[in-house]
Amino acid sequence: MLDRLTAGEVALKPHTALYDAQQNLRYEECLTRRGFDGPYTILYHEHRPHELLPAECKHGWSDVWSDEAALQPALLARHHYCGRALPRPTTALAPIDARVPLLLNEEVIISLLQPTASDPVYFSNADGDDLYFIHSGAGVLRSAFGDLSFDAGDYLCIPKGVLHRFELTTGVAQIWLSIECRADFGLLKQTRNELGQLRMDAPYCHRDFKRPRFVGPNDEGLRESVVKRANRFQGFTHRHSPLDVIGFDGTVYPWAFPISKFQPRVGATHLPPTVHGTFQCRGALICSFVPRPLDFAQSAVTCPYPHSSVDVDEVIYYVSGQFSSRVGVESGSLTHHPAGMPHGPHPGAYEHSVGVKATDEVAVMLDCYNPLRATALCRSIEDATYEASFCA
């Protein structure tokens, strides 16, 4: 998680009584990680937060694990998936229904979504932390923690179990990358000092992150919620607004981080991609590529060197700029280079990079330690010419 945040009214000490002006007792809710041993937040509700009953569920996206036979292990070849080839929704489609899973393993699920309408219900993912990258679009993430505005270029983190909904900015095309992280999502451990403060040499600082603006008890008139657990979507009806929180204190809450705030490292010669590490989760490292000066040694080859990463599958989502090591990819492309074979720049890119001083590319990369499998829809948007392009 990020750091401790306190807002609104809280008791003087956890697990002690907090009353309103009419002497009504407030109800404490503990949102905990790793049982009771990890980060946590305590929220104070006007009503009992567990007054809810099962209800019919009308929302959710396709359960990709329901038909494992359709999930093919990626061939030992380099793959290019054309994200822009995914059909654009022709009807109102809320974020809770819009995810299109493409690549996945037991630790991460990588999806794209193009929502066109705000969420009509609240949603909680009890299977993992959700990290979005907002390629284009804008809106507000609404939760009991308040309103968190997001814009194009933002990473948006929603911790596991946080009830929320998206309110989209109208008239703006929304294209989001989604990474569902099953466990241990957070900032890089090596970026913190022994007190948990971000180090001065970290690629970001606490001031770079956007936190929710607490608005106090909020009743939008919505009483329905959906919880995803064990890849199933289950509906519930609440007696009161689940956003009836008067205050909270803790380290578990949603936040946003603009990729433009990432501080890249540059060396005399080409540094390994791990220096672009931004977030981590169990089984994956998430990296950010942003505009930056390139290597400054006189004879430096500034293009990424060919390499055989025998332990990781590499996925890159291309956002904007000139992608110096690849031809044929465009904004919205996903490339997947599986472990077990060498990969690197396209013909000519390596040779022509000597002397290049800067790059304007923006991209998000995942290094995954377990093999990724592709969904049928992912395979349907594959560029069949990509593998042969490395020998052109």
C-alpha cells in the first residue's frame, strides 16, 4: 500500500466507541490484508456495514477460467495482438461489464476495456487488486473513501475488497488496460526505507500520488453491489448506502499515479528493463517506459539488446510515441514474447540506434514468471505476420 491516510471522524483509539451528536453508536469496519498481519484500514459507518442479502447478479465479464480448454498456452513464438481491432461497444457498457481478458496465468489477468457508461452498481473484486492504466478517458472512482479523479495517463489502483463504482466523463473515449493482480500488489519493496517512507532515490515520491477526496456519508440511492470471488460474480442488496462512512484511518485505499511522474534512470550504456520497475505483485513486475534521454556513452547502442529471458514472459502495451525497437506496432498494441527463445529489436532498429539521444515512447510492460495463456478473443486479433518480421 502507499501510506497512512486519515479523513473525517474517527475514534480516539481503534475498537472504542464513537458516537454522533445524537449518541448513536458508529459501526467500525476493519479492512485487512494477509489476515490480520498486513496493512489495514478502519472505516466508521453510520449503519452496520454487513446488512446485506444475496440478490440476482446481472453484471460481470466473461469467466475465462470456466473453459480452460479454450485457454491455449502461447506457442513458442513472438506475438503481436492488435488492441485496436477489438470491436467498439455499440451500446451502453459499464466498466463492471466491459473487461475483455486477453492474457492470463494464475497470478495476473491482463485485459482491455472500452467502457461507454458509468457503473449502475457498486463492485468489489475479492479475487485480487485491480490496477488500471487509463490509455484514454477520464472520470471519477467513487468509494467509501471519497472521490478519486483520474485522467488519461494515470495508473489507478483499487485494492482487493474495496467497494466502488466508476463515474465516467461524458464525451470522452475510454480505453483502459486492466491488470488483475492476485496477491502482494504494491510499490517496489526496495524503494522504501526502514520506516516505510519512499527513498529519495525511488522513481517516484509520495507527492506524485493522487488520493481520494473524502466527502463523508454519500447516498446515491444505489443499494445493489456485485462481488467477484473465485471468478464468480455474486449480487447483493444493501439495506443502506454502503458509502455511509463518516471517517477512516489506515493504509488501504484507492490511489492514482500519473505515468508522467515516473522518474526514469539513464546510464552511460543501456540499463536492464528492471530499472523501469514501477509496481510488483506475486509473479510479475510492472514497468513504465516514459520519454527520457538515452544512454550517453559515445558508442552506446541505445536500443534494447537482444536477450534470452528464460524465466519470464514479457508483455508490452504500447501507448504513444515512436517505438524505436519495433515496427508494425501502434498505439494500443500488445506484444507477448514468451520465455524460452531470444527476442529483441526488429531488423535495423539495433544498428540505427547508435547515437540516438532521446526517446518519446510511453509504454507499460509486465515481466511474468509463469507462462501466460491467450484467450480465444486474444488469438482472434493476432497479427499473423509479426513472427516472420524478425527475419525480414
